[in-house]
Amino acid sequence: MLKEITVLIKKELTLEWRQKYALNGILLYVVSAVFITYLSVGAKQGNLSVPTWNALYWIIILFSAVNAVAKSFVQEHQGRQLYYYMIASPEAIILSKIIYNSLLTLVLALLGYLVFSIILGNPVQDQGMFLLNLVLGALGFSACLTMVSGIASKASNNATLMAILSFPVIIPILLMAISISKNAIDGLDPSVSVDKLISLLAINAIVSVTAYILFPYLWRS
Amino acid sequence: MGLSWWKILAIVLLAFTITAGLLMDVPRLPILNETIRALYFHVTMWFGMILMLVVSVIYSIKYLRTGNLRHDDVAIEFTNAAILFGVLGITTGMLWAKFTWGDYWSGDPKQNASAIGLLMYFAYLILRNSLTDVHQRARIGSVYNIFAFSAFIPLIFVLPRLTDSLHPGNGGNPGFNAYDMDSNLRVVFYPAILGWTLLGAWMSTVRVRLKRAERKMEDKLINQV
């Protein structure tokens, strides 16, 4: 099982590396989204209030993640999916996709953070907490979005479905992540956020476990 | 056929809820005044909705285990009735909020959470309609139904309790236990929950039967040709 997962993750990485345009596209998407926000709010460095900075950051990460993960089940054509169906267990496939997509989302989030800090200023006071929250948020986003992209890939009008199916499901994770990151930006004592971190972790666990249990049924059809 | 016992019970309970709910004495409280009667018509909607969603999830699981379309009929129709209850719950809640909080929508965590919950189930309906094959629709619908329910539970039970809310029972506001000094409210409240839920189940089962009859007729037509 573990070996299967590592092989599948390696496959995803190689595939991504071979089609660099997709990766570069999504990276450019983050940078342009941040830049558009910067121009639209008309803010100079440090001019933006902290809650707005925080909300804009997470919304951009959310949309980039939706776009990045949406392709995870459609980029490979039917024949190859059938091949995976024959050689790998569905559990290994969903776990490897979730892990790979968390890495991808984390890269996007870090890039977004970097660009945000450069052009909109960096108000974050507690870096460690902020980054820990990014890791947990990326995990939750990817678990939820991977499952939803699996569902949406079975239906036509994929892009709309991806958005309407994932947004309501992802909101608990998003709200938790936003409030923890608000605490981290204000530099509050970590003990304030512990409760919320645990709830975020619990929601992540619920979503991942349901995805793990349900994916075999989805994969079979 | 006649009415089975639980349908008669539903009629009796609802008649009791409406007459007693509107006529019986309620505790006089500042701000709330007579709107406290919303307990019988608003709060019970959410109880009914959640109970019906639980039934729907159970039947979705049954469908995934057996692949029998009859289970899927139950799952979708109970979700439909639950959505109806949810819409009624959110409208009655907004009316109540207008009189007590001063606004139809004041961005209260509970209001937001229930609106998101409804969005989730509207998305479920759209997902089902965008799939054409019956079996695929049932299977993928069931998968999303269970997945959405597992996100819905933390959404409505956990998150509103972590933030401050104006809603009774949250953020230091007294809940219904504190209002209910003489247990007058309970006498109507518990029967009301049961009555509304039974009504929802009744509506769902009628629609389930309709759906099964339609499928049977379709099968007959196809097999004749």
C-alpha cells in the first residue's frame, strides 16, 4: 500500500514536470490574481486593513486551489484511467492524489504569500503559526477538492460543478483557516488558536476519511 | 388502503401544534414577546430537516452497499423534503429575526451556516440532474450526499458554537431551557417536532411511491417494444 502510494505520487510529479505549462499556468494565475487585487483595491504597502488582507489572501488561495485541483481527474484520458483501475487500489489512488494536491496547494499558498508580502506588505507577526495554518489549510483544501473533482469529472459541465459542489463543503475549512490566520497575523498567543487548530484538524480528518471510504464507489463507475 | 397509524398521528399532532401553539399561554419575555411561538414553527423545521437528512444518508449508504435503485429513490425524496423544510426554516427564521434583531439578515453565524447548508443541497440536486445515466446518477449522487453530510455536521453544530452569535442558546444568550420556567413550551414543542417530521416523511413516501410507479411504467413501455 505504502509502496503503491509513493509510486503513484512519483508518477504525478513526473507527469506534472513533463507538462510544465500546466504548473506554470497555475503559478502565473496566482501571481496575476494577486496583482489584480492589488490594483483593484488601490492599496499601497501596509495601507490595507488586516482583516481585508487576510480575506483577500485566502480567497485567492481558494480560487487557485480550485483551478489547480480541478484537472486532477480530467487531465488523463479514459484509457489510462482504466489502466490505473487495473493495477492500483482505489484507496492508494485517492491518498496519492490528496497528498500530491496538498503539496501543489501548499506551493501555491507559499507563492501567494510571497507575492502578497512583496506588493501588499506583510503584516504577519507570528510566522510559525501562520505557516502551520497554511499546511493544515492546504491539506483540508486538497482532501475536499480532490474528492469533489473526482465527482465532477464524471459529469458534463465540469467547471461549474466543481465550483458549486466544492464551495459549500470547503467553507468550514476556509472559515477555520481564516480565523487562525487572523490570530497569527495579530500575533496573539498560540494558546488562543489551539482550540481552532484542533477543530481544523478534526474537520480535515472527517473530510479525508469520508473521501477515503467513498472514493472506491466513485472509482468503480 | 386507509391511513396507517403514523399518518393519523401526524394529523393529530399537527392539529394540536397549530391550535395549542397559537392559543396556549407562553412565557412573557421582553423583546421576544409573542414571537417565542416561533419555537413551534421555526425550530421544529430544523429538527425535521436534520432527521430527514439522516434518513437520506442512511439510504444512500444502503444504495452504495446493494446497488438497488429503490434505496436511491428514498434518499433523493427525503432530501427534497428536507430542502423544503430548510427553506421554510430559513424564511421563518428571517421573519423572526426581523422582529427581534431588527433585520431579516444580520450575518449571524447560524443564519450563514444554514444558508451554506442549503447551498450544499441545491448543488446536490444540480449534480444529480447533470448526470443522465440512472445508475451513475444514483451512485455519484449517493457519494456526494454522504460527503456533503459529513461536512454539514461540523458546519451547523460546531462552527456556530465557536463564534459569538445572537441566536438563542449561543454566545451567552439564554437558550430555550432558560425561558422555559414552567415547562409550558415543552408540552407543545416535542409533539411539534414529531408532527412536522412525520409530515415530511409522509410527503417523501408519497413521492417515492410515485417515482417507483413511474419507473415501472417506463420499464413496461421499453420492454413491450
